[in-house]
Amino acid sequence: MTFLKIEHLSKSFDDLEVLKDINLNIEEGEVVSCIGSSGSGKSTLLRCINLLEEFDEGKIFFEGKDISDINMDINEYRSQVGIIFQSFNLFNNLTVLENCTLAPIKVLKMNPDEVKNNAMANLERVGMADFANANVKKLSGGQKQRVAIARALTMKPKFLLLDEPTSALDPEMVGDVLDVIESLAKEGYTMFVVTHEMLFAKQISTRILFMDKGIILEEGTPDEIFNHPKEERTKQFLARFHNQND
């Protein structure tokens, strides 16, 4: 059974068609990175997967279940699909630890002691355990993003969505966050990553999607996309990356 299956997905904002007949399969354990220019539909696709955007047509199946079914428990689904935003989306009035434990305790009704232990283990994993009692307002962007990753992991998700996880960070902070994400990929997490970090996408992905004007124009292994792209538009997009790395 396919882990995530998207069939004929379309989405418009007024007269602007942002996603056009998207079809995509993601298997368990895959790290699929989505690249493309701004406005190509990458983040909208990710938000549709987590039902943060309603799509106009098509279906999305998660572990064989139609997530657009009106009888689907959205909270249960979202508890299995962690999302890490470019803008962190942390609660500034809570401590680091409270940010990680709030949803599992309040929404999932998990045992508070178990949740706290799990949250501390995840904060340790991302190098933020020493900041557990700190107010998130006082953290740097890179620290906030690592807390956001720990928060997502504390829900014990089966699938991680990462929407431009480094785009709001200062350049010197990017590396720390990318190292954490790369370690999760090596642990076998299934991930869908929207990113502008081409070298990072090349290193961690099992598969790359190149989106252009609302369609998946080309997909393949990192080697196929970066070294042997077939589409002229893909070649144009990647030319700057290749020039920077020559």
C-alpha cells in the first residue's frame, strides 16, 4: 500500500490556478524534496497535504484512507503528520518545553509525564535541552526552528512536512537546522520537504520533484534531476545552482 497517494489534485485562488492535476506517490521511508521557483505551487501542495488548504478537485490518501472524506478525523490525521513551518509558529507566551508538550497533552490526551520525557528527549536530539525552561521570545531563529522540529517529533508523527525550514534563518544558522533534518532522514523518517537549499535537497533526498507553474514538470533521483535533467525549464532553474558550485 502506498504511504501517501495524491490523485488529480487541483487548487485555485480566485482565477489563479496554483495546482494543476497533481499526481504523486510517496512511499514509507522516502525523503521527497520539492524544488522550483517562488509561485510554482510547492508550499500550496504541502499545505493541501496537511489540509491547511482546501483543494478544489482530486483526492489524497494516507495509508489507504481518503483524508478528504467528511467522516475523517482531521485532528487524528494531523497528529500523524508533523509540519514544520518557515516561520516557526511557536507560542511566544510559553516556554520551550511547554511548546513541545501542549498539543500531545491537550489534543491527544497523552500521559503528561510520558509527553514531558519524550519532549526532553527530542529537545536533546536537536541540541535544545538546556533551553527547556527558556521563553521562546529570547531564542534565535535557528534555535526556534530546532524547537519547532522537537515539537513536531513529540507528536510521534509517521510523516513530516517541512515548508522552507531554513528560509527565515540567518545564513550562519542554516547549517545547524539542516544537520538536524539530515539526521532525521538517516533515522528513516518519511519526509516531504519544500526547500530552496539545492545542495541540501541533493544530499538528503531519495527523490526530487521540480515544480513549475502548478505542475510537477519533472521528477527523479537527485542524480537524474541535478546531473541529467530532461526538461529545458529544469535546466534553466538549476543553472544558477551549478554556476555557484562550479
